[in-house]
Amino acid sequence: MQIKDYYKTLGVTADASLQEIKGAYRQLMHRYHPDKNTNDQYTAVYFHEIREAYEILSQPKLRAAYDNERYLSGLSGKKNVQKITPAFIYNEAVKLLNQTTLVDAYKPTQSTVFDQADKILSDHHLAILQRESDAEFNQKLVGILLEALKGVDYFYFKDLCERLILVSRPQEVLIQSELQKKKQMMQWLRIKPWAIIFVSVFICLCMFLFLRQLK
């Protein structure tokens, strides 16, 4: 199981002091407290992650054990922790789009694209987008993601639809339309071999009947 990056969750560096950790924790708790974000399931999930991170990093013994586990997993190789902001999330979406426009030899697989999009649309990121960005920004972000997901089939795309709609409700019709197109394409790909066989048999039958008449 992949280890969680608690430093990233709190937006502090791995060498942050206890006071810095406490300060970051207070700010995040104030911003993402459930009482201020009623009926927002993603903010509630992120709030739980903030508490979990603080409980580990605020206790020296637990933090030392976590740092050791983090080191073994390779996370400690990253000295600076990138603060998660709407701009950061947008840049990650642009990176994903750029990857999907590469030539076939270097283009990521559908599962890779899905995994990256799933990370971009994580509960943590959704909470930040809902709290810190505006509708116009979110519409641009969804537009980038829809373009990046054009090559992803129905089964991958449908798992991301709800999150895309949560980011930008005004684009729900567009997102549902894209889902429907992918579903129709999936259905066509299923019947395509049978359609080819039917047409081939029909052509052969027509040729047989035509040659028979010539005799």
C-alpha cells in the first residue's frame, strides 16, 4: 500500500518544526472544518486527512517511525513539498494533456491517463477547488481534463464523471454527452466484428446468386 505523504497534506517541509506543523494544522482546520462546509463530502474527507497527518507528525515517536517508513518508500527524496493550490492542480492537468498529445511510441496508456486524472481529481484536490477557486477557473480546468481524456474509453471515463461534474456543475451536460459518446463507441466496437461478418456473408451470397444467374 502506498504511504501517505503527511507533510504534503499539511503543506510543510519534512524538516518543519513542531511549531510550524501546529501552525499549518490550525490554519487548515479553520479553513476545512465540517461546520463551515456542510454537505461537502470531499472537504470532510480532507479534514479527516489533516487530523490524521497532525496526529502522526505532532508526536515525536510516531513522527520518527513515519519518517523511517517514508524514507524506505522513497518519499523522503523530495526535500521541498509543493503546496497544493488551484494553480498547481491546473498545471498538473495541463501536464497530463501534453502527455496525451505525444506520438504513439511515447503516449501513456489509458490506465496511466486514468490514474493521473484520478489523482488530479482526488478528494483533497476537490476540496481545495471548491474552497479556493471560482467557477470560471474550474470550467477551464474541466475543459483541459476532457481534452486529455478523449482517448480514454467508457469504463475509465465513467468513474471520473461524478468528480468532473462536482468541479464544474455548469458543464454537466457536456460531460454527460461525452460519456454517452464513449458508451455508444463501446457498443459499436462490441457489434463491429458481427457486422463485418454479416456484411461479408451478404456480399458472398449476392455474388453467388449473381454468378448462378449467369449460368
